[in-house]
Amino acid sequence: MALVNDILLGATAAFILASLVGVFRIVRGPTMPDRVIAVNIIGSNVVIVIALLAAAIGEPGALDIALVYALLNFLLSIAISKFTVERGGVL
């Protein structure tokens, strides 16, 4: 069982590193669509990290948190896209 937990924690670390690449894209993104996609990727990675940690520590209640965060991430992406289009930008 310890091997499975180590694999899950390793995968968690990989997704955290992928999120750091997204932070770089948010800061240095040349256009607004790059930044919107990076925010969406980071939100999706956070959901995956929460789910992997829930599996690693054996806490199924954290999956509810991941589900709510996934819904909020979706709504945030829609809101940012709508705001960008209304300001004259095209996604």
C-alpha cells in the first residue's frame, strides 16, 4: 500500500510542477486567451491534485471539495471569456 501512496504523491508533485508552468504563462502570456487557458489549466490541475491527495490519504470527503472546485473553475472560465468578449477582445 505504501508503494501506491508514493506513486500518487509523485503524480501530485508532477501536476504541481505543471501548474507552475501555467503560472509562467499567466505572467508572460502575450495575449488574453493565453492567460485564460493558463488559468483554466491551473484550476484543472488543482482539482486533480486534490483528488490524488484524497486517494493517497484515504479521505473520500476531499473529493467533494474537488468537485465543487471543478464547478467553480468552469464558471470562472466562462466569466473571464464573457468579460473579454464584452470588452472588445475576441477569444
